[in-house]
Amino acid sequence: MTHTDPSHLPPASRRGTAPGGGGGVGHTLPRVVLVISVVGNTVASYTGTGVGVHLAAGVVTAVCATLLVVLRLRSGR
């Protein structure tokens, strides 16, 4: 395992991100929507709602998951 001494790291501006940066709204919003759609789908399962609710929540979940994967691949981390 490699241990990096923080005093030898380049400045944050040269690394491309601020320390502890979460990616801003572009990364936070899809995560929040993903959680809401998963919870909505779970509630719909327990309450026995129609297929339309499950399909809508599933589509939102798939879109958010795909968007998060694309953002992750583009960030290069």
C-alpha cells in the first residue's frame, strides 16, 4: 500500500479538484433523485400500486444510475 505524505502533494489547483470535493450539484442531484426513486419504488411495492408507478420509478432509477456511471467515467477517478 502506498502512503502519500500530504506535504508532498501538488496544490489542489494542479490536481484538478479541491480536497474533499463532492462534484457539486451535477453529482449530488442524480444521487438524491436516485435515492428518492428507489424509495418510491419500494413504497410502491409494499402498497401494491399499479405497474405504471413501478415502471416510472424504474426508468428514473436507470437514468440516474447511467448518468452517475458516465460522470464517474468522465471524471477519471
